[in-house]
Amino acid sequence: MDYKTHIMRAINYIENNLKNNIKLSDCARVSGYSDYHFIRVFKEATGFTPADYMRKRRLTEIIKRMRQDVPISETAFEYGFNSKENFTRAFISEHHILPTEYKKALNSLKLYEAISFAIQPFEVLPELTYLKTFDVIAYMSDEACPPNFWNKYNSRKWSKKLSGGKVCEDYGISAWNESENKLDYFIGIRKNNVLGNTDGTVELSIPGGLYAVFTTPRTSHYDFVNTIHRTWDYINNKWLQNSGYRRKSGYEFELYVEESRTYSEKIYIPLEG
């Protein structure tokens, strides 16, 4: 019996008791480990500490119910947050926006469903297309994690701030910064759509050329961000290794209209050729 079987017992126990006071010792007992070894093996198997996993799962279940006409504090209390302030701090720590900002905008968040070790097949075949050079007016991310910057951008309506109120396609643009050894990330709209306030923005010129265009599988509001991540993982670790094409250095970008609520976006990868 491998360690994932043992950890799966603890995950099932946690899932069945999300609204209860879960003790680490009980999770360890169910999995058949000592407390010390349980924490180590759980982190190795899932990437999270048990406490992190419980917090992320509880926040996810609360978020799913925030569309209902129930006070946030009531739902948060049901899942173990003893005050509205504690829930708000946990929400901001996870998503970098206020719960009230999310409830007003209902933008896509990175949520965490119950972990399963079953491997699900995943494949997205691209279309190849040639683009002409175009310009984007964008905000540069001040977040280490792009989804958190999308949370700010969408919940605070920065797209409409740029466009002067018009709904436009939003570009999430990434480029590797060699000098600082980090990923630079930007979100904005095409320059020809900009009729509003551009304070704090930069202008990016996206080179024309050959691109592989991946359309992420249509999904739900709650699984959208995770599906995007699975698509990027497939592109980087499977398609590019086996396609015969080589990735061209420069800007890569995601294209989506948040207000469309279609929960599918396009990912553009520049190719040599």
C-alpha cells in the first residue's frame, strides 16, 4: 500500500468534517502515521500542509455559497471562522481582494477542490495562425502569482477604466525577465480600444508571426482558473516537447472577456518558423 492510499484516508476524513473542528492527531490516526510523519508525508503527497489544505478547502466551499442570499459571516462561521474579521483576513491572504469585492464582481478565482490522486487524461490541440504586430496598453503586475493580479484587475473593473466603459478582450501577457530572473506579467487591452484613463500603464508591442493558439476546455466558474493552469502545464510539459515546433522568445499571452462568463480562454504561444 503506497503512501497516497494512506493520505487519501486523511483527505476523505477532512472532506467529511470541513464544518467541524478537525484535529491533526485525528487525521494522522486515520492515515496510520504519527503526527510528525503525517505532516511530512501529507506535504510530499499534496504540496500543502494539512492546515493549508483545510483552509483552502473551507474558503472554496464558502466562495461557492457566496452567490446565495446568505450573509457571508453566517457561511464563514459554519465553516469554522469564528469572526467576520478572521474570514476576511484569510480571504485577502488567499486571493488578495476583499470578499465584498468578489461578491460584487463574481470574477474567476483560483479555487481548490478535494484532492484526488487519480490521473485524468488532458489534451488540448492548438490551431496555428499568423498574427500582425499590435499594441496593448496594460498594467504591470505587482503580484508574484498572476491569478491574484487578475483578481484585482477584474474585481476593480480596470478593463473598463482603460476602455472608457466598453467591454473589451483582456490580454494577460507574460515575458521572462532575464536580467531579474523572473516572469513579468501584464494585463490590459488593445491600444485601439483605449478611450479611458491610462495612468499607471505601459505600452507593449506584441510581435507578429506564427502562433500556436490553445483554447482551454469549457468549464465552470469554479474550475476555470485551474483549467487554465492544466492547459499551461500541458503546453509546457507535453505539447512543446512532442510537437516538433520550438517556442520563440518574447511575449506569450492569454485572451479572455471576463464578462462573457464563457469560462474558456485562448492561449497564444509564439513559434519559430
